[in-house]
Amino acid sequence: MSDVEDFRARARAWLAEQATTYGKEARRGLSVEDDLALGRRYMAARHDAGFAGINWAVEIGGQGLTNLHKVAFEGEEMAWGMPVVYFGISLGMPVPILIHYGQDRDWVKERVRKALRGEEIWCQLFSEPSGGSDLAALRTKAEQDGNGWKLNGQKVWTSWAQYCDYGVIVARNDPNVAKHKGLTYFWVDMKAPGVEVRPIKLAGGDSHVNEVFFDDVKMTDEQRMGAVGGGFGVALHTLMIERYIATDSAGFGPHLDLFIDLAREIEVNEKPALEDGRIRSAIARNYAMRSGLEAITARAMKMMEAGMQPGPEGSLQKLVAVRSRQRLSELAIDLQGNAGFASDPHAFVKESWTASWLNAPTGRIAGGSDEVLLNTIAEKILGLPQDHRPDKGVPFNQIPA
Ligand SMILES: Cc1cc2nc3c(=O)[nH]c(=O)nc-3n(C[C@H](O)[C@H](O)[C@H](O)COP(=O)(O)OP(=O)(O)OC[C@H]3O[C@@H](n4cnc5c(N)ncnc54)[C@H](O)[C@@H]3O)c2cc1C
């Protein structure tokens, strides 16, 4: 057995032991606050068991293993429905970037330990009303103020900000230069005076995204991550870390097997829906799509094993998988007739077709919208000419808004 497979088997055994305390059944019907509290206990147990910070250096408190070990663990963990969603962004991007750029190393080490144990949570404050897909269009200002900085502006769609202790933020320090050049990256204390978090209610009833307002928020120069004016590069570095995450060819919705079970139970024209040619063809299309995505994942794993970086073909995963999940969820709701509209706020997106369908549109926007992923595929995979960029090189304060 390879080292990774051996690790996967150990992870599977540990997760199976934890499932009754922290898994899907233990979480059913809990309020967000209680689920988060359970999640914090799970994270502490995961840290104690040696499954936290798997691919992070031992000196910083990680396990010193490879990206392959991390992806193997995440793949196993996903199957149990553990309460990890609150910590995904925190440990996925802000904390790894803090490890890279944080100035006070002892402080960083303490933050890493607390974040791995779920005691502290970090958010990612990138998107704004005027800067989403085009991150460099953002308008939040960081102005020099004595030896430190003063932050003013607004972010939006910040996941879990209402539960966060810290965040990483990109802000404009110089509007007189081209939009990519006048940005600087910081960490910010979410409990500092002048920070206001307002949750946004989504269609499914949950409020995990927020507006965040900054009104004269003071930051020291020690909070700066990277050079003044180098914020766009640090932001790109942050987004690149996402390459090493477990993907799910079901688009983080229900597995195809659940659709097949449903089609067996429900009758169309007095016969099981599974015998209907249109349903069979939807199943076949979904199966073919999943097999294709799984082949791309398998290839990325092989590249990582060989010490190479997975390529831009990863952009296909979310684009194709979430769109297919949305279509399959819609078909499952249609098959159920009126019952398909019954919406349970505690339902799991990976089990309920209604919850999956309600949540799918956010999946087509978060982490890069469909159109932006299509642009990436066009430019990076197919080698087509670049998207039209009329404001390239123009000083930010001269771009019409
Ligand atoms: C559930 C959820 C969680 C999120 N969590 C976070 C978070 O924690 N932190 C954070 O910073 N952000 C977060 N976001 C924000 C997310 O990153 C942005 O919504 C996303 O980048 C799109 O930006 P936008 O909403 O400003 O849309 P816009 O960029 O304004 O896009 C509007 C429309 O125009 C299209 N479009 C834009 N540019 C192009 C182009 N060049 N070519 C063709 N079409 C284009 C888009 O596809 C879209 O359909 C989250 C979003 C969601 C939905």
C-alpha cells in the first residue's frame, strides 16, 4: 500500500469512529450556533488526532505531509458530513497566506494553532460592490495614518464574517496608478472599532454571507502582508492555494445514486421513472460528465505525485459539476411534483434535491463565476486571445465609474 493509501485508510478509520459524535446524524436539526460549537469541538479532536494542517510545515504546527495526503483526507471527510464548513475558507486561504506573509512570526504561530483547533476563524475580504470578478476594480481605501494605516470602505459576500476573529483584506492605497498596481494586502481584526458586519439572507434561508463595513479602522504597519502596492500579487497567490482542494464531481450536491433511487421509487405513466427513456438519458449524461471530471482529477493527482503542478483544466471541475448538479436537482424536483417544493432549512445540500437546487446558483458564482471560468478555459486551455481589457494601464482614478 502506498504511503498516501495507508494514510487514507488511517483517516477513514478515525473518521468512522468520530461519525456518531460529529457526523450528519449528530448535526441534524441543530441551529447554526450549535452546529458551529460542535464544529469547534470536532476541529480540536482532528488537531489532537494529527489530521490538521496536513500539508503545512511541522515548524508552523502542521503535519509536514504532501498535498496528496491533504486531498485524500478531505475526500474521506466529505463523505461523513462533518461540521467543517465554517473553517473551510479560514484554513483554505487566509491562514496559509498569513503563514507566508505574516510579519510577527510568534503571533502567526499562535493564530495557526487556534485556527487549526477551530478556536479562531478567518475570513477573506476580497469582493466589493464594485469589484468581484474584476478584483482590481475594488474601492476600499487604505490610507497611511502616522506609522500605520486607516481603512474605509465596504466588502460584500464575505462568508462567515459574523463568526470571524480576523480577516485578510485587499485595499487601494494609491488611486493614481493602474488598477492592479495601487493595491496593498493586510490582515484585519474583525473585532476592531469601526468594523460592522451585516448578514445577508440567502434564498435557502441561511445567512452565511455578509456585508462588512470599515469606518476609520486602524491597522498597524505590522498588519501589512507583502509590499505596499504589491497587494494584487498576494491576492493571486491566495487564490492559487485553492488548487489543492478535494473536488466533487457531484458539484457538492447529492450523488447520482440518490437520483437513481428516487427514479426507482417515483412513477411516470404508471411505470418507475427509471424505465423512462428521458430519465435514463439524463442519468447517462450525468454519469459520463462525472467520469470525465474524475479522469481530470485522477490526472491532477498523478501530476502532483510526480511533483508537478495541476494545470488550468481544474477550472472545468466547478463549471461543469455545479451546472450538472443544478440540472439534475431540477429534474429530481420535477419528478417529485408538489413534494419537490417542500423546503427544510436543516436539510443537507448533499442529501436534499430541493436544498441542492436552491443553493446551486451561489455555487455558480462563488470562487469564480461561470463566465469567468469560461474565459479562463478559453485563454489558458484553448489558447484563444485575451478578453477585451480597455482599462489596462489606465490610472485607476481616470477609469470612468
Ligand atoms: C455564496 C458566496 C460566497 C462568497 N464568499 C466570498 C468570500 O468569502 N469572500 C469574498 O471576497 N467573496 C466571496 N464571494 C463573492 C464572489 O467571489 C463574487 O460574487 C464573484 O467573484 C463574482 O463577483 P460579483 O458578484 O461582483 O459579480 P460581477 O463580477 O459583477 O459579475 C456579474 C456578472 O457578469 C459576469 N462577468 C463578469 N466579468 C466578466 C467577463 N470578463 N466576461 C464575461 N462575463 C463576465 C459574471 O459572470 C456575472 O454573471 C462569495 C459569493 C457567493 C455567491
